[in-house]
Amino acid sequence: MGLLEEFLNWLRSFFFKQEMEPSLICLQNAGKTSLVNVIATGGYIEDMIPTVGFNMRKVTKGNVIIKLWDLGGQPRFCSIWERYCRAVSAIVYVKKMTLESITDREVCCFMISGKSSTNIDIVVDWLVKHSKSKN
């Protein structure tokens, strides 16, 4: 990347912020809250309290503001998933899923671990790359 292009990207970052809202869903104890904490702080916490309902956490990566929706995985909260997945930028499902059946949108699958921080940066980079500008 040339020096002029780097300067222009830096200048754009002051005027054009992008925002994206992924929802993290899966059954209980899959590691959704741990993943949110690793993305936000870079650190893993061993003992997490189960999410009751939902939590939202804002994280800024470069010029993208990511609003992470951490949805409770207990059976009594699964009914709210649809409400929090309607207008989001991405749905992050923290376990096995039949991805080959999804043909009308881009899908990506990564093996990740919040505990060892395996592939966390790759997932965040993919989400940021596929975010849409909301100016």
C-alpha cells in the first residue's frame, strides 16, 4: 500500500465510521460470553456467569464499531433469538451448523477458541471486512 493510500485511509477513518451488529447465538455453555470478552479485552475468563436474556457490548476495531449481542442460550431464552437476529449484520453461531444449506448469503466457518484465542482475530477481521457503512 502506498503512502498516499495509507494517508487517505487514515483521513477517511475520521469522517466515515462503520457500524455492525452481529448476534451470537447457541445453546447454553457454548462460550458466547467468553468469545465476547476475548474480542473486547483480549483476555479469557475461566468462570463466567450464564447470560440472562441478552447483553450488548460495543467494541471498536479500526474504523468499525461492533455492537456484539450476546444472547442467552438457556431454553427459556431461545424464543428471543429471532427478535435479535432480524436486522443484524451477522449471526455468529458458536457450535455445529449445517452451513451447506445456506445458499442465499455469504457464509464462513472458522474453528475458534476464546480460551486459547485461536482464530479470534481472523473472525473479527472477516466481520469487519463484511460490515456495511452506516453513515
